[in-house]
Amino acid sequence: MAGEKPSVELCKGVNGLDKVVLRDARGSSAEVYLFGGHVTSWRTDHREELLFVSNKAIFKPPKAIRGGIPICFPQFSSHGNLEQHGFARNKFWIIDTDPPPFPSDSSSKTFVDLILKPTDDDFKIWPHSYEFRLRVALGLGGDLMLTSRIRNTNADGKPFSFTFAYHTYFSVSDISEVRVEGLETLDYLDNLKERERFTEQGDAITFESGVDKIYLSTPAKIAIIDHEKKRTFVLRKDGLPDAVVWNPWDRKAKAMPDFGDDEYKHMLCVEAAAIEKPITLKPGEEWKGRCVLYRH
Ligand SMILES: O=P(O)(O)OC[C@H]1O[C@@H](O)[C@H](O)[C@@H](O)[C@@H]1O
């Protein structure tokens, strides 16, 4: 497929929802739904899908799409007054045709810029004015780059705080054949034990039961090694100190209406996040959080 022209195309996805399809010159691609600013597909130049999306995913607003890369903002999980994982994943974003320049992002020409701003109704839920700019880009080697820029545009002088995650669902062959590297020996908050703090023991992270952990102060690079597929994902992040690792396993899978009973075997969420220390912005201030996914 080499030699194709890079393209960025707005078209209709499932249930007529708008999506943007990015294709690079070598044939790698990504798809982003305007609903949620939600990446639902990332494929190699051999058309191999790298993200997991449930066969039972409901592409019906306001329910967030199960799989891909939901954006959790301004609240990760259920800690806070807002709905689980905040509202950004349930909103319709628009294409930002005139974003402020990205100083360090000049290598990719295959990208889309989205923007989310609050409506009057949104103020009732979260009384802050903000501009959330999301750039989804395909790099020259087929890597997928997500950059979020969040600005406080409050006119009343008030700061705001938020937590954040790129809730990435990686597609894996078999969860029992997967190992995560980069998080061993770190402290984590266990969401299955009321966020009690523990220290990870052992040299490698493997999976034999449900996991829902927030690793703290993690390195910039995390690897997800799929032995069966002989495939490694590398996640690089910037501005996002924490990393969530989630797999619901069988019992929770059965309780989720938009997730197949056995699908937990074929996915693993590893999420670049800022959770333990919420980000606080004064009016006029901007925060940037970036996550780049590679496949080897
Ligand atoms: O079902 P949701 O709202 O998409 O959340 C899925 C999971 O997302 C994870 O990031 C959380 O750590 C889990 O606690 C949560 O169950």
C-alpha cells in the first residue's frame, strides 16, 4: 500500500456519526469520532487493527463508545461530583480549523484538530469555561500521537482543577500471554481496594485476574508485550505522570452490557493519566498532555 497519498477525510461512521479518517502515505490509518473526540481505530500499513473496540459497543450518544481511546476529562473515574470519567467522552467535539501552532509537532502532516468548549447547559454540571484542543496525528512510522491542550478561559478569575486520562484499549491476542514493562516496583492505588496504596512486587506485570490500578509517578515509556502475537506496543507520555492498568476480567465483563463476556481476554487498558495530583489552571493558563503509541 506504499505510495498512497496521505489524507484526512470526514465521513460517516456507525449510526451515521461523523468520523475523521486519517491515512498516511504508507497506508497506516486512524479513525476519530467527533462524538467524544474518540479514537476508535489505529491500523498498521498491513491494515492490522491495534486498538480494541467491543463487538457490543453502542455507538449511541450519550453513552461513551466501549473501546478505542476515550478521553477522561475533567474527572477520572468516580472520584468527584461528576459522572464516571467526566463528560468529554460524551460530548460532540468540532473540528478546529484554526488551532494555535504546535511548536514541536511539525513532522506529521496527517492530523486532525478537534475542540471542545462548554455550552450554557454544561456550566450547570461544571461551572468553568475552558477550551480543550485535541490533536490526533499519525506519525511517519505509523505511530499514533494524541496531544491535549486545555486552557482555562474563566472570565471570573477562578482557577479550576481536573484529572485526566487517555483511556487506551489495546488489542491483545490473549491477556494471559501479555506482560507490561515499566511499572514494576512502583507504588499504585488499587481501585479494587478503595484506592489503598501498595507497592508493586515482582519483576514483570502479568494478568491472572481482574486489575484496576493507578500506578503513580511512572516513567515516560511503558511497554505492553504480547508474546503470542509477537507484538509490542510502546506508550510514551509527557505531562501525564500516572498510568492506569485495567482489565475487568470475566465477572465484571458479564455485568457490562456493551462488552462481550469473553472479550476481556482480548484487551488491556493502559492509560496515560494525571490523577493523583489534579492539574490546576488559573485563567489564561494552558496544560498540555501527550501520549504517543508505537507498535513494534
Ligand atoms: O465503564 P467505564 O465508565 O468506561 O469505565 C471502565 C473502567 O475504566 C478504568 O479506567 C477504571 O479504572 C475502572 O474503574 C472502570 O471500571
